Amino acid sequence: MTIGNLNFVETATGTVPLNDVAIRLHPLDDVAIAKIALQVGTTLLFQENGVPMRVTLRQFVPSGHKVALRSIAIDATIRRYGQVIGFASKDILPGEHVHLQNVAVRDFDRDYAIGTDVQPVQYVPEPERRTFMGYKRADGRVGTRNYIGIISTVNCSGHTSREIAHYFTPERLAAYPNVDGVIPFAHQFGCASGVTGLDYLYLQRVLAGMAHHPNVAAYIIVGLGCESNQPSDLIENYDLIGDEPPTLTIQGYGGIRKTIEAAANCQRMSADATADFESDSGAAMWRQ
């Protein structure tokens, strides 16, 4: 072997199926995108409207670049993703490298029709659908885990939320075999946020999403007590009232240790978890 024929990147040679070495994203595409470098003389095999086709590389095409799958006349459109990405600045032959040297950008009219290519969904027959073991929630969604969430409203209660989660060791959770764990949702926000600011709104939206995540069966809310992101506001703004989540504040309970003890003895959280894990909404076969 000489230096002249050493290959330092993966390349394709010979006759290969197009899909093995390139990606054609849409049946209307004039080009395919090389997944690996394509050497001159490589023949690509594919089908066009059910007709077998062969295109032989006339030029080297680097990985990630475009190769022409059909003849493209000068000034004709070039399609990728089924959309016009440019115009041929000169005649392009099948197997040529399609790049800056033969593609031009021009203005053209666009049809923004929406939904014209929508096709009816062909659902898999019921008996053939895949299933998985899951936990059906009250809103109809299905979780694959059963966690108890400790949701911190503010960075000041983040440490306490973590300590509450740490309290529930595998030994303490042994009485709840279907509980996958107790997890804290701590963060660095919620203290001095303006109640109309985007940071405040986004934080509440994320925390409410954690509370209603299908893998969270029950949760408690832990705050400091004086933060901008008050637990009561979170509950009201994101309609968590129906959940009646237990709410603890460090100032209200007189310190971190007492707050952890209160969470450890939170009967409502235990009742919610037990009901969800042991009722008819527990583990069952649910279809995807």
C-alpha cells in the first residue's frame, strides 16, 4: 500500500444500495445526501416509482454532501426534502456532486398550501398493537414508573427537598413495592422573581408539568415561606387544587429538620401513593 491510496475516512466503492450509503429524504428529491464519502465509479442502486435505477458516481462526493440522482437541466429547480433548495447554474448529470459550483439561489413563487399531502392514518388492527406494562393516570395518560415527587418552589428549599428524598431509603420504601422512588425537583429560581416575569411563568409551568407527569403518582410541594413563587400561587395558576397536594414551608414548620419530619409523616402523600399503586389504576397492560 502506498501513501497515494491510503483512505483516512470511510468511503463507498463498487455497487451498493443507495440507502446503505446515502439518504433520499423525499421521493421528489433530485439529490441524495451521502452518509459516507462516495468514490468515483461507485454505483448506487435504488427504485424510482417502482422502476430499478442505477447511478454511477462521476465525481467524488464527500460525506454530508449531495449527489445528483437524475439529470437536472440548467435553470431547473433542485429539490431536497421535497422542497426547492436552489436552481441548476449549469447542466448537472446523474452521479455528479451537487454543490456551490452548480447551484444558484433565486427568488421564486412558493405555494404555502397546508395539509394538501395529508394521508388517512392506517391504524394497526387492535389485536396486533404492541402493549406494555403501565400505570393509567386519572387524566388517561399512562406512566411507566411510579415516583413520588418532592417539588421545590424556590432554590432556598432545594436542599430540604433533597433531604426529604434521601430520607426515603430502599428500606423505608419496602412497604410500598410499587413505588419506584422518591425524587426531588430542585432548581435555582423562585426567590426574587417578578410575579409577571417570564422566568416566573416558565418556572411555574415546568413545576406543574413535573407534578402532572405521568410517571409521578403523587407529590408534595416544599417552599421556604417568603419566596415570590408561593406554593398557593402555583397550585391556583396551574389548577393543581384538585390534587390537594400536601404543602410544607420551612418557615411554617420552624426549620429544615422539622420540615423533613413532617414530610416523612405526611399521611396524605402515603395515602395518595397507596391508592394509586394498589387500585385498579395500577399495573396493567396498556396499548401504545
